[in-house]
Amino acid sequence: MGRRRRPGRGVRGNEVGAGRARSGVIVEGARSRRVSSRNAGFQQWQSYLTNRTKRHKAGRFLVQGVRPIKLAVDHDWPIESLLYRVGGPHLSDWARGVLDTTPHPTIGLVPDLIAELGEKSSAAPELIAVAKVRTPDLATWTPREREPVIVVYDRPTSPGNLGTLIRSANAFGAAAVVVSGHAADHFDPQCVRASTGSLFAIPVLRASGAGEMLDFRNRLAGLGIGLTVVGTDEDGTAAVYDHDFTRGTMLVIGNETRGMSVAWREHCDAVVRIPIGGAASSLGAPSAGAVCLYEMARQRRSLQ
């Protein structure tokens, strides 16, 4: 009789956890199971890729990629289950390590099925996390910083652009990103992917529009946290590097094609521009946001 493998040791090939799965064959009664057909559960996961209504009704969305899954785990984001590839090439050490240590249920999918959930991946992904939707409440959320930077993205239509701005906000030390008005879903797979996991590292909130954000500003003022509302526009009155960003700031980035709404323009304390050259008339919204956020970080570091 072969030697029994002791629990807690590493996994090999497509084994997933001691006593749970061996070479893609799922042990009955374990936390893991196998899906090899487009059953109701698979169709539900598939709907999270393209159907915003179903994502939010179920309160679930999909996360794929090494860094996004790692950051979701590192930041204790609520995860319902982990889907993993059974069959095909052996899983990487990273994927096996995640599966061997996760407290969450694991579900094996044959390569063709997990490839469908992987969307544009050239090969079937090793892991996909089924995560739970979580959005802080603007009416109660409070930044930890006394001079925070709050990034407001006004009515973004592109999930990819939203994810890119979330990534920049996280990189340059913003306290939060607020999506204002009727806008792209920050749990859309394109946004999750473009954020490269920053979605899990920085609070992302929703607001109905400028009015709700001004109520938020007033609430923070009552707590001793002041915010100057600074808009961005190619015709802004001051260059971005001439504005003082060392105090608490609410930075408003306008819609990709129409810029800031009239309501936002009326409530800005200042509007800055980014001087550019060449044939381009302006920068895209995520690029403009990144430039402004870099300037904020530069000014604040100079005070340290």
C-alpha cells in the first residue's frame, strides 16, 4: 500500500488541499466539488460578466488575475468561493498555495468552462474568485486623514477608465474614489481588471450627484475635515501646478466626452487645467486624473 500523504503538506499538479481533491477528482463530502457542464451555477457566474442587474441582485462579481485575487485576500474582501481549473496544465505554486490555505469553498471547472469565465484570456485562467459586492455608505463613511484627497469621477461611462482612475487614486494616496451620477459599475470585470486590484485597497463609494457630495462635504466639515472642491477642465483658470493641493481636496474628474456637469461646475471652488502641447486638445479622463493626483502627492511630499 502506498504511503498516505499527511494533511497540511503542499499539493502537486491539480491536487487541491489534503482530502479535498486529487488530480481533479473531487472527494465526496469535501468543501470542493467539480463542474463539467453549463449548469445553473455556471450560468449564474457567467451572467456576472455582462449583466449589471444580475451582479447587484446576487451581490456577487468575478475577480481574476494574480494581483487582483491577492489584494482581495490581503484586504479581507468577502469571498464566496474560489473557482479553479481541473485538467490541463498543472496549477502554479501560487494557485495551489491559495487553494491550500483558503477557508472558502473551492469549485473545480474543466478548462473549457473556466476559459469562458476568463473572457479575453489567451488561456484558461487558473483561479477565479466569486467575490461579494461591498460598497461603503457615503452617509456614514469618514476618511481617517485630516487633510484627505477624495477623487470624484462624474458620470464615467467606461468601466475600464473607472478602473484605471481607481488604480491611480490608490497609487498616489487618495483616501477614496466616489463615482457620481449615472455611471459605469465598479464591479464590472473591465473595471476590476483595469484597477489591477486597487479596487480592494481603496474605498469606492457611489453618489447620486453633486448635491449628495456637498452634503458629504458639509458632514465632514462638522467633524473638522475641510474639503476644497477642485474641478478639472482644459479651460481651467489656473495650471494644476499653481494650485495649492496641500489641504483637504475633493478632486472632480469630468465625464470622458462631456466633462463636468453644470451642477459640478457651479459648486467648484477652483478649476484647474493641465498645460499640454502637441496636436492633442486634451487628455483622457484617467490620464488627467493621474496627472492631478501626482501633483497632489508631489506637493504633499515636499512638506514632509
